[in-house]
Amino acid sequence: MKRKVTALLTALLLTLTLCAPTLAWTEYGAIYDETDALGSDELSDLGQYTLP
């Protein structure tokens, strides 16, 4: 009986932790950097040329 309760609570906790980011995205939407304050030329070069 104790194993079933533990398994159920673990499944519930796992479901909550996996759904939280999805719910946050639907409420706030994606983040876009319209001011170009979060990027630089070095990061752009890394993302476009070096990493792929």
C-alpha cells in the first residue's frame, strides 16, 4: 500500500514539474529581445557559424 501511494505522489510531482514551464509559456508568451540588449556580435557569430 505504501508503494502505491509513493508511486502516485511521485507521478503527481513529476506531472506538476513538467507542466509548469508549459503553463508559464502560455501565460507570458515567448521572450523576444527587441532592444538587442541580450545579444552581441560574438554571440551571434557563435550561434550562426561556430555551433552548427
